[in-house]
Amino acid sequence: MAVRYNEDEEIVKKLKEGLKRKGGYCPCKLDRTEDNLCMCKEFREQIADPNFEGYCHCRLYYKSKED
């Protein structure tokens, strides 16, 4: 299992700017709750699933099954 940034550098740049503006909370989620701090709870749960492969909700991170 490996987690990496999205390959699209422009997306990564914009999302990092959004994270900075929102104080570390996912820029794609409205509520500022602990569950929405980046890496959000939704993606942490997806990472824990050995069968999941794909992007987080906002597409900043990508989890692959293999390194």
C-alpha cells in the first residue's frame, strides 16, 4: 500500500492553497470538524480498506494497493 499526491501538480497546488486558507481542513468539505482535518476521516477509512485503490474525495491523495 502506498499513498501519494495526485500526479497533477496544478491540482495539488490549488488544494494545498485551499488547505492553508481553511486552516488544514479539507477544502472540499463545508464543516470544520475534526473528521474533516486533512487527511480526512473518510480517506483514513479508505486507506484502512485493503481493497480500496483510488483518490481521496478532493483528489489530493491517491492510495494504491501496491508500492
